[in-house]
Amino acid sequence: MRTAVVAGNWKMNGTKATVASLLRGLKAGLAPGRTQVIVCAPFPYLSQVSDELSGSPIQWGAQNVSQHTAGAYTGEVSLEMLKDFGCTHVILGHSERRALFSEQDDVIADKFCAALAAGLTPILCVGETLEQRESGETNTVVLQQLMAVVDKAGIASFAGAILAYEPVWAIGTGLTATPGQAQEVHEILRMCLRDLDEAVASKLSILYGGSVKASNAAELFSCADIDGGLIGGASLDAEEFLAICQAAE
Ligand SMILES: O=C[C@H](O)COP(=O)(O)O
């Protein structure tokens, strides 16, 4: 059986006060269950998150990391630093990193390898733009993004990773992929990995991300190849995020 996972991506949001209130709400409201719950906070709040969530069932991580270990990389944050603050996960290859910060497949693959080597679980994001979908390139795009990492890291490494399908056109737009559209891509991703390693593919958690809300989560999560969600905007509201976690149960 695959692990159900709900991960919150807070993106560049929050203050010390809102983070404290959100974490208190999550800790107080999370019902015991089988779903793995993760929050991915901005770097400056990782210390606060670590203090608040230590001893709770909620895990935490970052939204990006350097592929380098240490040294003259102004403005970068290393995997060892994330580990110092108790991070267990790191989001890699988010479409906002790809589009706004020009992250390319080869760098994302390097980060993926480095994260695994450091003992963190990468949450690798893939997804197509609206233009790519409309021109029938969805499968080609997501498989190319996936294979760039598989080719460098090896299929076996996906035993220690999480994959997230996030159609760019559904992120922060309120336009959720229909369960059918999401399932179709999840199935293609899993089938591609299954051709390489049946055992790894059948155990890999593949999350859907893109305007997931409490009101649509259960239907999305009921699809055969959707194992949970990577949640942006709705992860900033404790009640909404907890309802999404409940939908994954
Ligand atoms: O990482 C999360 C995704 O970008 C989804 O964001 P959203 O739920 O605000 O659409």
C-alpha cells in the first residue's frame, strides 16, 4: 500500500505571528491518521517550525535547496543547514522555480541526488503549462522532466522520493484539473516508472497540486494513482489544510 501524503507549500508567505498561529492550529486540530503530513516553510521560519512541531506527528521541510554542500554561494541554503533545523523533506523543481528562477532539469536532478545523499526526501514537481497542454504536449513535458531526474539519479532512488504532478495552469488560479485529467497524467507517470522498476513505481506516492481545496480534495484523492496533494494557498489556513488532510484518510 502507498503512503498518503499531504504537503503544504507555504511559498513566500507568513510572518512570525501568522506562522505561530497556523502551527498552533495544525497541532491542535490534526486527528491521528495514516496520512503523512508535511509543511514546507520559507527558510527564515524553519527554526520556529522546528521548535513548534518537534514531537508532533507533522514533519517539515523547505521549498528549495542548493545542490552545493558549502562555500561561496551567496544567498544559497545547503542541505546540512536544512538538516540542522530538522527538515525531512524538500520541494524540488516547482514550476515557480523553473519559470521565475530559470531552474533547469539538470540542476533539479543535481539537487535531487544531493537531497537523497543527505538523507532528505525530495518532493519532485513536474507539470505542463496551459500552452503545452493545449498543444497536446502534456505527456511529453512531464515525462521529460521526470526522466531528466531518473537518468541522473537512477530509478532505485525514487524509493526515497515523492513525486508531485502540478499542472502550471492550475496553480493558484482556482482552475483545478478534473480528477480525470489529473489521474490520466498520474497514471502515465507511474506507468513510465513501472517499465523501469515495478516495485519502486507501485510504492511511489504521487501527489496532485494545483488549487486543491477542502471542497475538491476527496474527489481528487479517490483516483487510483493520486496519493495525496501538494497544497499551496489552502495550506495557509489551518482549518482548510486539516480538512484536506482528513480527505486523504
Ligand atoms: O506547491 C503547490 C502548488 O503550487 C499549488 O498551489 P495552489 O494550491 O495555491 O494552487
